[in-house]
Amino acid sequence: MTREEKSIAIEDLTAQLAGTNIIYVSDISGLDAETTSNLRRACFKAGIKLEVVKNTLLAKAMEASDNDYGDLPSVLTGNSAILISDIANAPGKVIKDFRKKAAKPLLKGAYINSEIYIGDDQLDALATIKSKEELIGEIIGLLQSPAQRIISALQNKFAGSEEEVEA
């Protein structure tokens, strides 16, 4: 790779990093072509972009980015792939589901809304993070619940009084 190609790759990675607040770094070394293809398919179905990257280029892109990636560049050893998503828990769920069939990918680290997560032991926590849409749905459900109970109670009361009038 020439110096100019590296510069272009770093600019592209920096632009990708700037466009998202959710990045997972994983280790997919040792996966054969078919397994890697299956992982790419699973990511595509979940709306996740998976890209195999060179560690030094990714580290330089993180350094050039406006975001503070903290210790995340320290996990960039061996083979690395980044998973970019708009939903915080989606890559965690895909990795967790995929690992039911294979030993990898391993989670090296993640950057989610300015928070840094390092290590594969964080995978369970990341997979169970509620997405923005799930949180909004829960809040709406909680807000509607008391009103629905009142309406239900009033309907039952009025239905009971109509039956008394008919009798």
C-alpha cells in the first residue's frame, strides 16, 4: 500500500468514525471464508457495516477523529474488524448469536456514545443495552398504563350500571 493509498484509507475511516457513535472492534482471525461470509450476511441483515481494517490505519483514524476513543486503540492487535451500527446493542447481539455456532468473533472493545468498553467480558452487557427505540417504547407504555387502567375501570363501571338499568 503506497503512502497516498494509506492517507486515503485513513481519511475514509475517519469519515466513517465521524458518522457514527457506535463502533465495535472485534477479532475475526481464524474464521474461514464461509464463516466470514455468514458473519457478513448476519451483520447486513441487522443493518451493521462490517469492515476488516488495518490496526495502524484505524488507530490513526481514531486519533484524527473528533471523538475521544480513550484506551480503545490499545486493543488494536492481531486481526481487527469494525462493526458500525446505528443501534447500540445490534452488533453485540449479532456477535453473541454468532458465537453460538463458532468460537469467534471475539469482542476487543466498543465505543458507544462516548463510552469505552474494553474486553470480551463486556459482550453480555453490550448485547442487553436497550436501544433508543426500545426505551421510548417502554416509557410510552408506562405512561399509557395508568390511563388505560382508568378507562378500563370506567368502562366496567358504566357497563355494570347499564345492566342494572335494564334489569
